[in-house]
Amino acid sequence: MSAFGSDLAFGFLGGLVNPQFSNIDFNGDGNIDLFVFDRNGNRPYAFLHKGGEGVVAFEHAPQYERAFPTELHDWVLLVDYDGDGVGDLCDLDGVNNFQITKYDTSCVNKNNGRIEIEAQADFTYRVAVLGPDGYENNRTFTANGLRLSNLSSGDYSLCITSPEDASFEVCYTASIGQPEPFSVSAKILANSQELQLNVTGADSYRVSLNNKTYTVTQKTQKRFPLEKGITTLKVMALGSCATVYTQRLYLANKALVYPNPSKGQIKVIAGGNYPRARVQIYPVNGEIRYEALHRFDSTDREISLDVSGYSAGLYIIRLIHTEGEESLKLIVQ
């Protein structure tokens, strides 16, 4: 191809409209080659230096153009940020050579975190990784990068070396996090017969009170109507981290014992709102077989007792507390 009587060296390229020029040694022969980025069309061009002393001559080398990202646009210059005389695309210890990206686990105690390593300079690398609970991993990678998967939450150290330069080593720290743990705090409001819940670790959750269900989509305290007697509370986090919290609640003025009759473990549920009670167990017209002080809060008012060693017969369970005294009858089989 020629113009005005002269041959055009690279006429088939169509010319450059808004070019930016950078120096680079594409093939490692010690000669400075040429990289051109045409901002009109966002097109990279590579040219190998083929001239001798005092002679400027270049050869188009499209095989090197494929090494540049396709998303380059508007402005591209190849520079040496650390000033060591090696362009950073070819610089093993360039300040921007490595990019470490970490991804947190999706759920508490789920080992699906990961770390990704990207490298600009085309070398062979080795990375030694140390992490929580004795985690140790040694891998080899290139400029194509490396992904470390199935990681638990915690701190990881990554030390990168290269067999192409025995003096090279750079170390990084990456911390993989996890979501806030799912937690439920319940409080019975006896005067208004309501249950107050404070739920953390879930943006949305479902509350079940016996056969009544409520769906909550805000991370705030919520109040729910509570019936007299025993209520089974279930709170389930919605989404990929489905977690269930279960608790038995009791709203009544009087205490309750079950199962009754019994020949083994029994449950005594304190009524009212008193914080502690002295509990005694004794047979009718007999001596005390059990006595202890038990503490309660608004929701945890249940204690477990073992009567498997008791003789069959009728027993009295006596609760002494700040609101008075109560006596419950228990039949031991």
C-alpha cells in the first residue's frame, strides 16, 4: 500500500487517530519495543523493534496485543511506578503487580470463603498460605492468577516467591469475615401478655408461636401477642443461612409440672414473674427428698428434675418465692 508515491509500512492498520505511545520490551531481547493505544476505538497495537544502530524500524506484532485486557478504554500508558527501570507489566516486584481479593463466607461457620490472586507480570509464582485452625496450602500460579476456595473465616498470610528470582518475596495478609451470628433474645411482658423479640444476624425471619406464624423483614425489636399457658417459640432466619431458634415459653400465674404421672425426668415451670424460688419435693406425710434454690428470668422459667429413684406414690412439689408459696401434686409411678 502506498500514498503520495511512498510505501506505507503498516497501511493495513488503517492509521492512528488519537494515539498514546509507550515503551516496552515485548520479547525480552533487550530492545525497546513500541506499544500504541489508539483512543479512537480503544485499540491496542504492538510493534517489535527491528532496526539496528541509528536505524528506526518496527514490525507489527499482533500476537502481543492479545495479552492486553479487552476492556481498556480512554487512556492507556505503560509506566514504571516503582522507578526500578522495569516497566510494571514485566516487573516482578512492581508495586501494582499483585492484586489480592478476599470474599467473606456467606454464613456463620460455613467454609465457602475464598481468596483470589491476580498478577500483571508474566512469571511463575509460588505462594505459601497459612490460615486458621492449622490451614496450610502451597500453590504455583502464573499471570493467569489463582483462586483459593472453601476457606473458613479468619486471618490468612500469603507469601509469594518466584523460582525465576531467588531474592524475591512479598507477603500479604487477608482477613475473611463472616456474617453476624444469628441470635434471638426473648422477653415476656406479662402485664400486656406479649412476647418481645430482639433478633440479630438476619435481615428477615419467621416467628412461630404454636400454630400462629409471623414474617418479619426489619432488624428491629418486635412484639407478638402471647396466649396463656405453654407456647413453643420458633424463630427461623430466612435466606441461604437458614437457622432455627426454639424455646418453650410459659405465661401463667401458677406453676406447672409435667409429665404427671412420671417415673423419670420431670419439668417444673414457674409461673408469675418472680426471679427465684426455693423448690422442695417430699412425699405426703414424709421428709423432704429434694431442696434447692433456682433462678429464673422472664422466658427461661423451666427446671428439670429426676425422680426416677423415688418410690411410687404421691409427692408434693413446693415452691417458695417472693410472691408467696405454691404446692403441686406429683404422682410417681
